[in-house]
Amino acid sequence: MKLQVSLIPELMMDALLLITVISFTLGTYILYTEFKVTLSLDEDREKINFAEVLIGDKCVLAEINGTKVKGIFDRKKLSCEDFCVKGNFSIEFENNFIDCGCRNKSISYLVLIKDEDKFLTAKLFPCSS
């Protein structure tokens, strides 16, 4: 009977020792190994992110009641040089076309252009840089 009582704690101690050695070895390996994680966005996601930045560009936004409104551009300020954000994009409205280096028109955003007292609908085409 004494043999059974002392055998179980010895097995448990051996198992705990093995788990400790494995944990220590694995922890040391992880600590001294350099892992490189690389995230890459696909081209469409880059265009969407760029369009969101363009829509909120404070340099060309129209003011309505003293407040700049995201997604509404001022017609007087609408040229490639007036944008604070630099990149390739195009804007089409009525029979006008503002080309700032964008040839690929795979994604478009609907924006408004304030021209005097009226609003014009326009399409914004962002391109990846």
C-alpha cells in the first residue's frame, strides 16, 4: 500500500518538472527569436483609404454656415494644387474633368461641389500612389 501512495506524487512531480522544462525552453526560444510581421494592403484598400483622406481635405472643403463640411468641395478651390493631400486622383462633374494623375478609374466616390449657390454632383476617382 505504501508503494501506491508514494508512486503517484512522484509521477506528478516528474510531469510538473517536464512541463516546467518545456515552458522554460519555449519561452527562451520566443524571447530570443525575432519575428517579422508584414501587413500589406491590397491596391483597392489603399484607394479607399486615400479617398477617405481626400474627402476630408480641409484645404478644398466648402464652408456652410461657417463650418467646413466633409465631402463637399468648393468649386473655387478645386484644382490639383489646392489640395493639401498630394496624390493621384481625378474628379468628374458636369462636363468638367480635373485630372491629377489618375488613369485607372476602378473605384469612384460620389461627392458634392458647391458652386456659388448650387450644388453639383461629382465623382472622385482615387488612385494608389
